[in-house]
Amino acid sequence: MSKLIRAAVLHAFNEPLLIQNYKLPDKLKEGQLRIAVKYCSVNASDFFLYSGASKTQYNLPVVPGFELTGDVIESKAINSDDQEEDITVGDRVLVLNKDILGGFANECIVDEKDVFPIPSELSYESAASIGDSYATALIGLSRRANLKKDQTVLVTAAAGGLGLAAVDIAANMCKAKVIGACRLEQNTSVVRDKGAFISFEIKSPENMCKTVLKETEGKGVDVVFDAVGGEIFQSALDCVGHEGKVVVGGFSSQQIPQLNVDELLKRPSFSLIGVSLNNYRAHSTKIYRQSVKDVLTMCKMGMISPNISEILDLERVNEALEHFVTNKSSGKIILKISS
């Protein structure tokens, strides 16, 4: 049996999503919850799915959207030891639903280990814009790179959703000195407002490196946080100082850089670190869950604050996806699913 929901449905790659009725299972499996969706972030992975460039294969038709907030309306949760809190019907929750997707709809079925209670002080909108990017930045910069106060960090694509999260975590939680590199000059002020002591437009990969070395008096930065890949990643390797760390958070350029191992011996000694929230979900559920809860708590306390570029109604989903082509927005784009 199935029930009909209202959703934005992808039927073919590179074709507009259609707002229509969509079948959702009527019965939950053990460990699942049903969510009445309020808001859903539009992330780069949603655009890659739409364009057919996603590394994960999904059967079409599919409803994109994984980072959502709403209310629990039905539950078959087991509330295992990893949860540390019971999630019950009526709770306000944030969900990172990367396995099942379905966030661009008024109802969504989710796995309980991807469900997090929203502190009463936070809005649905704020919670929908903080979970994935901020938890990734927190693990990458604090846990893995061990970024310290007054160390210098370069964030590439600093005006994007993950980039701004990295700037916020580095500057306002770690108290580091942040250099933000942006695709467009118009976004540099947003990065400075978030806490970077300098931000600039990347006119070329070589220009980025020259700027960073100038600002660090030729020493390079202590940490690089890169989520671009391609030529920007290659140039970022020339920006890291001796015994520095390079954190790879993704490849928004869809260009996977190739690194010969012998390059590690030709450059100043540095560590190369890959960070994927999905991998922590699979291999260390407690760290995955704690990281998401930590950023929600930090946001509640005012230590960090997500940047919401625009909130659009579900009917404007295709316009939201187009922003990833034009680089029109900085920070998060949020779909309003229901009141």
C-alpha cells in the first residue's frame, strides 16, 4: 500500500523537476519515522543528482533533498543506545536523509539514526541550514586538523554552503585567522562578515597562491580546507606551510585531482586528510551524531550562525537548482515546503 504526497519529482536528468503527487509507502519499517517536512536545504549534491553527475546512482523518478526539518508524525523508532535521546511523535527534528532522500516533499520517510532533535531556541530554517555542512567542517577542522587559536587557515570556495560553515567554525569556534578565497568578488564581503580577516576573488589558481603567501609572509597557512578540487586543490597544496594540514571536504568542481605520492616528498611536510560525514555515519555513528548535535548546540548558544541566502517556495525548486550554475547565491538556499 502507498499514500500520495506532494513532491518535486525528478523524472529525467537535466529536465525540470515537476510538482506532483508522488507515492510514499503507507507502512514504516522498523527503525523508520515519518516526517511532516517544513523546510529542506538545496545542496550541491541535489544539483549533481539533477544534472546526472552524482557519484551515487538513484533510480528515477526520485524526489531529491536530504537536509530537512519538520515534525515527527509517525514512528517505529527503536531508540537504540547510539541515539542517547528518544525521538517521539510531535518532536521538531533535523534530518540528514542521504540514503533515502525525499526532502523536496511535504512528507518524508527517514532512518532514526539520521534524526536529531531541534533545540527549542532554533527555528526550522536555521536547523535546516546547519547540519551537514557545519558537522563536516567541525570534524575536518577541529577533530582531524586540530585547528588551534591564532593558527591560519585557508578556506577555498569560502562563500559556498560548506565554505561559509568552515569559515564560521574556524573563526568563531576555533578562534583561528581565516583567509577566504571566493569565486566572485561580490561574495567576499559575506566571508569577511562571517569572520575571515581577509577574503578575495580567485582570479586564477596562481593568483590565489600568491595572495595567501603574501598574507602569511611566505610561510603558508597551518591548515587548508578545500571543497573544490581540480586546479584549486593543486594550488592549495602550494599554500600550506611546513607540517601543515590539508583537509579535503569534497569536489564542487567535479574535477577529482590526481596526486602523485612522490609530491609529498617534494613539498614542505604536510598531512592530507579526507573528511566525509557519510563515512562517519557508516563507521562511527556516535561521532557522526555528536557532531551534528554539537553544531546545533553551538548555534543555539550563538557561537556560530548559518548564512541563509534565500528561502524559496517548493514551486521554485528549479530556480533554486539554477543558482548552482550561476553562482548567484552565497550560503544556503532553503525550500519552504509547508507552513
